[in-house]
Amino acid sequence: MSRIHASTRTTVLDAAPTDRSLVRCTDLAMTYGAGNRAVVAVHSVTCMVEPGQRIAVTGPSGSGKSTLLHLMAGLVRHTSGALSWPGLGGSPAGRPGRVGVVFQGQSLLPALDVVENVQLPLLLAGADVGSARSAAVDALCLLGIGELASQLPEELSGGQAQRVAVARVLAARPRLILADEPTGQLDQDSAERVISVLLAAADELDAAVVVATHDEIVADRLAEHWRMRDGRLRPSAQDVERGNGDYR
Ligand code: ADP
Ligand code: MG
């Protein structure tokens, strides 16, 4: 992992073995491409997510929300700064354990039915077919969509497909759920239903939740608001009122 701009503070934080933070970003930056095609998507972001937190990340399109979530999931590599998952441990592949990502847009595999889509990550992680299937069915039932198990993605409404994508994440019982515009293509009723089941399931699993969203109604369902602009995290009006200008 890059330590180019890692500060003394980071070294101290990384050394704390009892730290429960699920993810910790210190002066984190991420640039796509190089030379005159370089795009700095995330600039010097310092933030952390603690167990049980409910965070909405808002901001205009292109402000870096997806990139920040992908960094926090260990899906893309940061360019500078430091990133760690003290409360989650690592995996053999160097990615954090027990992080689930609900991706922006349609993400179900069209050739697999609903229960096969939900159990696939568990099978890829080495679970046997029986336990993967039973965890998948449990997750679908938790979200109230057990009856969709044998449907194909093309047979689902947008709201149902997003609930299946949420079930796919929950089946692995994550401690941190990162949801990227999970309601982006839904009407308001479906959006509210999806965010309700996501938050209820997170309560059940005792998972922290970070949701990137454009939707104020969705954002208002989460207790804390982070605002991004031009790749930087800005304190929200709510935080400024509380006198809490950063996210450490
Ligand atoms: P948001 O989710 O807030 O819309 P993104 O994280 O997707 O923002 O994008 C932040 C910036 O990074 C934007 O300028 C976007 O065009 C750029 N970007 C995102 N993904 C890529 C990529 N794969 N290659 C090059 N630039 C990208
Ligand atoms: Mg995005």
C-alpha cells in the first residue's frame, strides 16, 4: 500500500491494535490516468467510519463519491495517503474482510436467477453450495423478496433488482456496507422501500452503512451527512452547526 504522503499521525493510528474503526482514510488521494489525461477524483480526504454509523455521502455528479466508496472497499488503489481497515482485518488478497458493496446501476448477472446471483459471491469466497444457497435464501427473506428466488433479472422491476443487489451484499453478513446510489434509477416509493430494507437489514447485522446519493429524501434517512465537491469532503451545514468541521 502506498505510504508516499503518510503522516506521523497515520503511523500512530495504524499501530493501535485495539482500533475498532472499520475504515480509516488519511490524506487519501486517487488519480485516474496520467500526464495530461490525469483526473484527480479524490483529493486529500481524511475520514473514518466507526461501527454502527449511518452516513450519507452527497455531492454533484463527478465529485468523487463513487471513487471514495471504491477506495473504502479496497476495489481501487489509492495514489497517495493511507487507507486501513483496523476493525475489519485484511484478507489474503489484501482487501478488507466483511465489506459489501451495492454498485451503482444494474449489477445482476442476466444469465443467473435471483438466488444464484445472491449466492455467487459466497461461492467465489469458497463457501459450499448448500451453505451459500441457504445464506442467499435467508438474505432474500430478510428483504421480503424470498418469492423472487427463481426469477431472472430481466423479469424484475428496478426496485426488485436493487433489493436483490442489496440481498447479495447482506448474504455475506458484512460489517460495513457501501452503497453507491442504490436508489439512483428508482421512483420515490421504490427508493424509500430499498433504503428502508437496507437500513433494517444493517440494524439486524449490526453493520455500518455509507450511502452515496443524490436524493435528499434518501440522505435524510441517514444520521450523518458528508458532502463531496471536486474530490474533497466538505463539512455539511449540519456539521458546521455542530462545530464538527472534519470527519476524523
Ligand atoms: P461521482 O460518483 O460523484 O459521480 P466519480 O467518483 O465517479 O464521481 O468521478 C470522479 C471523477 O473521476 C470525475 O471527474 C470522473 O469523470 C472521473 N472518473 C471516474 N471514473 C473514472 C475512470 N475509470 N477513468 C477516468 N476518470 C474517471
Ligand atoms: Mg458515482
